[in-house]
Amino acid sequence: MRWALYILLGILMLGMFDAAGRLIVLKGGASFEFVRSATSNSRVLFVYDPGILHDGVTSSLTQVPVWKEDGDVLLVSYTGKRFDGKAVARATGRELRYYVDYEGYDTVVFIGSSMGGLVSYDTYLFVADMPVEFKFILIDAPTKRSDFQAPLDKICLIGAAHFAGPISNLASKLYFNATFRAPAEENIEPGVDRDELAKRVEEAKSFPLSMHNDWIRYIIGHAPVAEDSLYGLDVVYMRSLRDTDTVRLEAFDAWDAAAGGSAKLVEVDSTHVGYYERPQTWNGAFRRAIGLLNLDRS
């Protein structure tokens, strides 16, 4: 009995040191990469916010050429070992103001992938006063915990309750190796670069637990997406038809309410944001989605 008490106290002390180290040592932020189009009129700027376990630059490699057909691209990546969605949104907003002022864009299209949909939404709230036309493409984007499919809607509470710090981060690779599911063969379309796909799988396992759990808390702790908060804007929601374990279709309803009931739905024959598993499928879907945005191509 005494040893059990000692073990419990040891675990509690380890947790306290981990939490303290998280506050003192771990930092986070955002980085940006600007990609100029050589084929568009460049009056449009696409701003890409990735989701959980994705880097903005590498996760979008197969899609950027399609986006560049209609404008320049600003890629957002989450850096460090912490994540603060509001801080990332503010930093992106500052970057966005610079590029709009310097390049003279008249249209900004947010591309929010999964959790990145909320980051795009928060960024828009910071820059809504800018003299440009805003549009949204949201991909499998949840707005709250109940938008997750079972049992993820319950499992995510465990991650949210764990304020992982530098000690927990030592086990990040072990955790992701044990829990990460590699793409199933039936979900990979012909012609995929298997080496690149393998790189993306390993990249997804490289993020620290402290950042991963911050991402989860950001989603399930986010304030409700307000009705009509995107009223009058073009909003397209892309739904992965093979998503059987991540985001419910009902997430579309919240975004549709934000758009005043005018959001458009594009269905994609893919798993949840499976850009590298089905790049040609996604390229076609993005062209359909962009076609619904009423961009000025003159």
C-alpha cells in the first residue's frame, strides 16, 4: 500500500514538473512561405492553414500548382512545441495585411484544412476590416467536439486533459507509432509517389505531444462559430466521403449557418484530407471548389 502511494506521488510530481516545464520552456508560433503564381492575374491571394499533424508547406505540395492557376499563395505552418490558435491567427493577420498592402490583392481566399478551418475563421475575424473580398474553402473542418465521429469525440477529451510538457514530449514518437494509422491501400489512387507518401506519414509522427494536445484543446474549446458571421461571403465546404473516423458531415451545418445558409458543398472521394493518398482526386475537387467562388479572372 505504501509503495502504491509513493508511485502515485511520484507520478503527480512528474506531472507537475512536466506542466511547469511546459510553461517555462516550450514556445510556439507560426512561419509563412509566399508562393507567387506565374499564370494568374495575381489579384487573388490564397491563404492555406493546415490541420493537425500537418506542415503548411509539405502538406500542400500537390495542391499548390492548382491554387496558383488563380492566384498567389501564402502557406502557414505551426512552429515550436506549443500551439495558440489565436496567436497564430493574429500573426497570420499581420502577414496578410503586409502582402495585401504590398501586392495590391483585391481578393483573399482562406483554405482551412480540418482544424485549419477554425484558424482561417479566427484570422478573418482579425482582418475583416481590410478592403478586400474574403472567401472561404473549408476542408473537413470541425467547429466543436461533437463534430468528431465516435469514438474520437470521447477520446479527444483524454488528450485535452493532458497538458503535455517537455517530459511527455520524450514519448511523442512512441505515442504516434502506437496510434497512427498509415493510409490503407484501397484509399491510395494509382500513380501516387510512394516515397513522398511515406515521408508525409513519418512527418505526421514527428510533432510533439505538447503541440498535438494544444491542437485538440483549441478545437474542442473554441467558441461557437457565430451564425451569420460569414454572411455575404462565398463559403465552400469540401467533404471527404471516405472519412469514417474523423469529422462528421454535421460540421457543415455550423459553417452553413455562419454563411447565412449559402455555403456550398463539394464532395471528395477521399479519406480525411488525404491529399497525398489521392492527389489527382483533390486537384479536381479544388478546381470545382474554386470554380464556385466567383473569382474575377479578368
